[in-house]
Amino acid sequence: MNETMTTELHDAVVVGGGAAGLNAALVLGRARRRVAVVDAGEPRNAPAAHMQGFLSRDGMPPAALLAVGREEVARYGVDLIDGRVEHIEPAASEETGYVVHLAGGPVLHARRVVVATGLRDGLPELPGLAERWGRDVLHCPYCHAWEVRDRPLGVLGTGPGAVNQALLLRQWSADVVLLAHTLELTGAERERLAARGVRVVEGRIVRLVSDDGRLRGVELVNGQVVPREAVFVFPQPVPRDALLFGLDCARDDNGWVTTDRTGRTSVPGVWAVGNVADPRAQVVTAAGMGAAAAFALDHDLVAEEIDRAVAEHRASGAALPA
């Protein structure tokens, strides 16, 4: 595994070694670009035992996917650097592009930058929840509901997305309960839930009850424990986007970085892919975003190289072709 640090100019530095970042590096490495991937080793899906919905990789442990990905990109000469990027700044020369500062002092020089730093899930502060996160406290029905199908499921009413989550989960289990907690349900919402066969349990949630390493139920303020084998919660996605806004990349009205379809930001030479730009992106989606960014980035570099070659050709006094 190539984990060397070098001061030579990279065509691209990819910040983040998840599916999005590694797939970008893979495509760029195959395009014979000089690439470095800097990864802090904090993948969002680390608590999950397996990932689903990725063709040919369904059920694979997330860590195994990343290990295979690192081996693949290393075959193409990509530098893999374990570390944390503290900030990125434009270089003094436009041709150099950007200076990428790593924690502890090292710097990398890059013509282009791909930020694939992901997000963190802001979880409700309920006792017992964080300990079961990614095991039997889950968030994405399409990622996890098959594994808990036909079991007693609960949805925690900690945010406005809980109602739709409960309505959706009904297709995986006939026993779905919405624990209202602090939600004030409208009449229309209650009607939809009842029509779908989702039971509503009123009362504030006190804690999640576990025993022998398994979730047993949800305790309410009145002391009642609602037996559930798995519960779903809608976390607050918090993008790890400080590097992007340190570069003054534009945001949308919700505060997320804006990009075009290839992940290109408002700042020339900077791409953002994966969950740092799209909270809904699953692993397979993030990998595709990384590939799309790599294609666009390489075309961008080629255009710059052609312009430079034409300028040098003219400066040399060479005759123009007839």
C-alpha cells in the first residue's frame, strides 16, 4: 500500500476515503493522473455490520469495501495518506491550484481538489439510543428494513420525518408503532397512519431499554415499556463541510454546498461529492458521484493543458498547420 507523503504537485487531492472519494481516485488514477487521498478514518457507516443495496456488494461489511477500494486505487499509483485535512487555501500560482494543509504540518499541492468528507448523524439525546445506533436503532428503511422484516418495529417521533418513515416501514412489517414523543400529529396524519395500519403510542420517550446486547423496547414517561425489536429514527444530517466554506463555496437556502451534476462547486477547481453534498446519498450513489466528479475534473485538466500547449506552441514561433 502506497502511503507516502510527497511535495510534488498532484493533479488532484481527494479529501475523504469513503466510497465517493475512493471511486473518484480510482477513475483519476486510471486516467494516469497524480492523485492523493487523505482520509481521517471516520466513515459514517462504521457502526453498521453490513451494507445493502450495492449491486455485487450487498451484505458486505463497510470496512471490507473500503479495504478493497484502497487496494484497487493503490494499483494505479494513488497515494493513500492517513490523516486529517485542517484547511485548504488557494495557492499563490493559479497553475498550482491549492495548498492542502494536514494536521501536524505537512502540506500537499494540488491542481484540483475533491472534498468527500461526508456527514455525521445528529442523534436525539435519548438514553440508550447511541449505544444501539447502527445495530437495532436504524435510520434508512432501504438500507436496513429487510434485515428486521416481519418483526415488531418502532419509529421514534423525534422529528417531522417520523410520520413518513412509519408509513414507509409498513411494507416491511405488519407491526409498526409510531411513538409520538414530542410530535403533535395532525388529523390528516393520524388518518393516514390508521389507514396504513400503523399504531400511534402517545407519551414522551424516557429511554431505550436493552438487555443482553439487544434492544427490548422503548420506555415512556408513564413507566410503560413498548416492546420493540428494532426502532427507526430520523437523524439530523450534519455535513462535514468546514473545508468547503473555508474556500467560500456557495450554499443553498438550507446551508448545504451547491454543486452541478458533476459535483463542481462555485469555486473553480473544487468538487464536492457524497454525503457532504447530498445527505440522501447511499454508498452506491456516493460512488457514482465520485466517478462523475473524476470524469469532469479530468476534462477540466485536459482543457487547461491544451490551452497551455497551444500558448507554448505559439510562443515557440512554430508554424500553424495549414
